[in-house]
Amino acid sequence: MENYNPQEIEPKWQKYWEDNDFYQAKDLTESGSAKKFFALVEFPYPSGEGLHVGHCRSYSALDSIVRKRRMEGWNVLFPIGWDAFGLPAENFAIKTGIHPSVSTQKNINNFKRQLKNLGLSFDWKREVNTSDPKYYKWTQWIFLQLFKNGLAYQTKIPVNWCPKCLIGLANEEVIGGKCERCGTQASKKEIKQWMFQITKYADRLIKDLDDVDYLEKIKIQQKDWIGRSEGTEAIFKIDGSDQELKIFTTRIDTIFGVTALVLAPEHNLVSILEKNISNSAEVKKYIEKVREKTEFERVNLEKERTGIKLEGIWAANPVSNQKIEVWLGDYVIGSYGGGAVMMVPAHDRRDYDFAKKYNLPFKEVVKGGDISKEAFVDYGVLVNSENFSGESSEEAIKKIQIWLEEKGLGGVSIQYKLRDWIFSRQHYWGEPIPIIHCEKCGVVPVPEDQLPVELPFVEKYQPTGTGESPLAAITEWVNVKCPKCGGPAKRETDTMPNWAGSNWYYMRYCDPQNDQALGSPEKLKYWLPVDWYNGGMEHTTLHLLYSRFIYKFLFDIGAAPSPEPYQKRTSHGMILSYDGQKMSKSKGNVINPDDIVKEYGADTLRVYELFMGPFDQAIAWNIQGVKGVRRFLDKLYNLVLECSPNKESSDQAQRLIHRLNQRITQNIESMRFNTAISGFMEFVNFAADNKKETGKDSLNRMLLLLSPFAPHLAEELWQKIGNQGSIFQQKWPVFDPALAQAQKINLIIQVNGRMRDKIESDPEISEEEAKAAALASPKIQNWLNGQQPKQMIFVKGRLVNIVV
RNA sequence: GCGGGCGUGGCGGAAUUGGCAUACGCGCAGGAUUUAGGAUCCUGUGGGUCUCCCUUGUGGGUUCAACUCCCACCGCCCGCACCA
């Protein structure tokens, strides 16, 4: 007999499906009465390392879902494309001189070949590429809309800077405070950057989570990332100056316990009051030292908080008028809550440590703890708080807020951890920001009819040494006429981060060739929002949140048809290497999907990745598991060819196949692929032992159920055992619930909660019968040993528990 | 450090969401077949002082009943804003 030979059958069916255009989504009028289903996977960054087995996991999973949905009659859109801009291609170009567009195209070709070899049912006619000018024309258009609506602005921001390479560094390129390339201590450099006001959307980004179906952990992580915090703003006046300090606190009830103010070292008050600071030389030194550290190190990794007193500066407590010191502290960050905190050593742990270290006074204002031992951070009753003494913390917060508001010294305030989004990159391989700087007119947007602003083709990508993008060196590109006044002007030389293209790529799939708009309103309205988006947990707070923001903005200006882009979001776990570590070229532990396809077949790879463990959990690669899956597919192949083709299935075979039908139908939708595959294994084990009982009806049904997971094998066997047409033109099988239900159960009999006997019975057995049967069991009699049951618990269809 | 998640045999995991702990697969052992190896097939496989007892990271709690719920601790993984 011939054996299962994936190397032969897989290319054959891939060609057949492609030639017959099985996977093209139908637009609007062509779609008839079918309901639309837009399934989305994160498009890959086409790296030089090729497709990762992690991509296969996510793609195989959604592929199985969409194949089932197509068989159920849905009009499915399952597209793919390339997130083609990015730092690695540029770094590769600096090293080798090969243009990023060349290496990127080469990588795309490789990825495309790899994806096609997996037999994924993508609609290749809708492929998008973020580095294609026809695509990024619309990325730039979105930027212009944000600019015109006041959501894009420029400001100076410190970036990581290598003083030797004279280049800005991504956080990832700073390893232990040093430049990844040359090992020099990295510093900071202030550079003017484009920013997006995502903070304006903070509340909506939280609230609208109520209307979408995301995994709960994804919602929680997004909410925590946005970090909405209701508190109080209080204004402290600076002595002998017209300056004032705004601080944010969630514990305004402790304001009578303030013994100092602490500012972030980058706070602008330091330079404003420089003349009044008697130790300003030391203060400057301190600021320089703090600058060398990343914010992450400052706030989190340093065991010791550091700080310095601003000598000669005094602030007035707005409620008590008490004079207090002003300090700088590295644990205060400039971007949150105004970059200033009131220090209450008695009732905040960080303040407690700081005050202990620098011998600052403690003042207890909430009763209940022992502040000689540790900070008391709970709510309680106020003491030493003038008129507010005796109030509870909750009441005091409300009353002090009202009091501050009346006096014009602050009031209720809401702060977010979420910060505005730095959108500039000083790199070559990204979308040019479509802005022109005119000496006379200032910042002028490129007129929309002049989009796209194409990336000029250059020979050199070396950094300019000034912190500017390599584009700044191309004078013939940079120097332009101002679109407003016609005078001399310069192009913006910053490019966009790679989020820019991935912010909206899924919208482009709806109408990928459109040159008049990012998509026709009709097509966008038909397909959006995405019905199901699967991706990695690592994208929860950046890509997922960013793209929701951009989509909401587009909705506000009428360019998107719904308030949310993704109706449902699920997430797959990472695939680690056989050593339990992340795969990386440098560790030499990368699994190449090509090798697996070549040796075992694409269906084996797909089924293995779905079987290997729970879909949402990280898991290590195991080649023995791959072999086991191949063994199973071999067994299934032989079984189908050996079973009695013309016999009717026995009752038992029928019940089992209907139960499998139910299980697979449910497991695909709930992404419990691992138990789905084990269900097939159980059925195949049964059928292999009972070949005479297993007829063609059961086998056909099994093949239909299998087709979303192992499409090539299912198609091959479907046609081989004499069925007409492609298996993917068939209807998804419907199970008979009566057949799928077990007709006999093991009724568990427990004594004191421990299983002591099983009685085979009808699932509908009544309480009386079950209890009688339990007491009648000789085993149970033996266990009871003459004792009278105190209580008997009956759980229908499950058990009887006798308590003695 | 902060936020999120996870922890079950030698290994990956299952357990109808509070009701038989260890389905299915891997590995291992024995047997069949084979000149041999591989492959394939059959049987067995949580531990122990084995009619019984113990076992779901550790310790406690709730319950007739806990892998599942609650509290504390330990360990691992993801993210932390210029990687994608």
C-alpha cells in the first residue's frame, strides 16, 4: 500500500487551491447574503532570519478558524502583508551597503515562499507592504490629518545618545547604560520630536473596552497601562518669587504632613529659579549625573533613592502656610503628575525611605500606625490637621479638594500614566514625515495632492553626526519651495516609527489598490471592524493601544466606520526553543519551519503547533512531539484507506463521531486546539481497533472536521476515497446532539468525599434511585461498616456523596 | 521595582468551570517482527511501607467535596513607552 507522502501531495493541493481562487474574499455585491468575517493576524516584519515557528502558531490557528467559517458559509477576509519598515534593515544597510528596499524585498520573497508552503488560506490578492509608496501615501495622509486636527505637535525630548557614534539610540540599543555598537557610556541629547496627543483619548480608550470582546487579561493590561488615577492638584507658592509649584497626589488628606516638596531633576523650575539657588553648582552636577541613567533605572532599579536640596528655595503649604524645603529626587519622573510630589514621610513608603536617608522631619497626620517603625499608608482618622482633624481620610479628601478649589489653590485632578507618543525617528528606513519648514510661514503641511513624499534613494545611510536623520544630508531632497509662499524651505527629515504603518494596515486590506482614499467608505463599512484579531501578548500595550487610538481618531474625522477597530482580540503564547529559551540567532537555537516542512510536512507542523499545548501559553519546542504528530497522521492515513468503505458505521462509531463533531466545532471557536487534536487521536484509536464498525460516513465526517487543521491530508483522502470536488467546497458537518450525548455514565459514589465505587447508570437517574443504588453497593456497605449516613449529597448525572 | 500571567507524573499537558486527578501525546520498559539498526505493531507505565495510604509549587483557610475559590509565601514567563 502506498504511504502518506506530504512532500508529494502538499505542493499538488496548494497549486490546486491557488488555481481555483478558493480563498478570495468577495466584496459587497458579490457576497450575496453571506455574513462577512474579517479574521486578522499580525503581519510579520520580514526579517532576514525568515519566518519564525511562532508566526506559524498564530497563522495556523486562525487558518483553522477561517477554513471552518468558510465551510459554514461566511464571506471570509483573511489577508496578509508586510510590516516592511524597521531598524534592522537600516542597520544591515549601514553594515553591508545593500539598500534596505533590496534586502527587504528579498526577505519578503522568502517569507512569502515559506507561508505558501504552509498551505495557509490567505487571500494573496490583498497583500500590502508598508514600505510601498502607494501604501505609505496614506500613512502620511493620516499624519497630516492628525496635524491639521491639532493632535500632532513638536517638542524637545531627551533621547539616548552615543557620544562616540554620534547617533541616537533606541532603548533596545542601550545595554546596561552603554551603546550596543561601541560600548561607550550613552548619554542624553535633547532633540525636537513630533508627538501625538494620545492622552486626549485616554478616557475613551479605557471606556470603550467595555464594548469589545478582548481576553480579560488584555483589557486589564491596557487599563493599567493607561493608568487613570483620580486625585488632587495642589498649588504651592514659592517664597520670594511669583512662581508656583503644582503637585499631584492621591492622598491630599495627608497634606498637613508634608515636610518637603520633591521635584523631578528635569523640572523647569530649576532653571527659572537658578539665581535663588545658593548651591546651584552642586545641583547642576546632580542633574547631570541623573541624566546618565534611564528613567527605568532611576525609578525602579536603584535601591537607594538619591536627591539634593535646593538651598535657599522655600515653598508654602497651601493649607497651613507652613514653610517647607524643596528637593530634587531621582524617583520623581518629569512626565507624570507634573513632575512634582509633596513628600509625606509618615504616610508614603518612598517618601519614608527618602526622608530617613536625608534626615527630613516626620509628621504623623493619620492615626493608626507606628511611624517610628514604618510608613502608615492606609486610610484612617486625621490628626494634627487643624480644622480637618477627626475627619476620615475619605471625607477629608473631598473637603480639602473643595477648600483648595474655593481658594484657587488646586482641586480635583485626573492623571494618566499614559504619555504622549513620540512619533519621530532620526532614521532613513521609514515614512518621511510630510511637513515642510518655511523660514517665513513656519511649519507647513505638504499639500495632500503632493503625497506621497517618497523616500529618496541614497547610497549612504551613515548617521549625520548631528542627531538628524540621514535624510538631512540629501540637500537636493531637503531644499524645497514652501507650498504656501513659494519661498525657500526645508523638508522635515525625521521619519515615522514602524508603528505608523502597522497602525492601520488592516484597514488597507479592505481596499488595497485604492488611490483616492485609504479605502472606499463602502468597503470599509462592509468589512470593519475586524471580527477577530489574534496576536502576541507583547503587543498589548503598544501596537494594540496605538492602533486603537489612530482608528478612533479616523472615526472622529469620518474616515473609519466604527468606534473600535477590533471586535475580538485573542493572543497566542510564545514558542520557545528546545532549551526553554527564546530563539535567537546568537544562541543558535532557532527552529526553521522550512526544515520541519521538508522532513515531516506542513500538515505535521501545523497540527503539532496546535497540539503542543494550550494556545495562549508559552511553550518549548520538542522535536519528539513533532514525530508523534507525524506518526498520528500516518496512522490516520492508513486507517482511512483500510476501513470498510461501503459499510454503515455501528451505533458506537456513530456516537463517537458525533461527539467528536461537537467537540471540534466548539474547540475551534474557543481556541482549545490541543484538546481538539487529542479528540481526533481518540477517535482514530477507536477506529483502528474497530475497522469493521467504522464506515465511510464516519470517515468522511472525520475528514471534514480535520480539514481546517491538516488541509492537504484531508483534501487528499477526501478525493482518494471517492468523494467529488474539493473538501473545502463542502458544508461544515452538523452534529446530532442526541447522538453526541453519552448514553451511559459512571455514577461516582463517594464516602466522605472520596471515590469508593462507580455504578454504570443512565445520565437521567433520579436522586432516590441513585441514593438507593449507592447504599446497595457492597463496596459502599463495606466502607460504611454499619455507620448511619449523616448526610447524602446528590449531583445529577455525576455523583452521590455519603457523609458519615 | 511596577503591571499582567503561569505553576498538575520523567516531559508537553487533560479535567464538562467546585464533583472519578493524571485523557491525549512524548519518553521509558518488556514482547513481536528484523541478520542488525531504524521503522512498525502489541502490553505496561504517578509515588509508596501496595486489600490501604500519599500526590496538582509551599503553608494556611472555606466546603459534604478544592488542580479549581480565599489569604500569605516561593519560583518562572511577558511588558515597561525609539525592537518588532
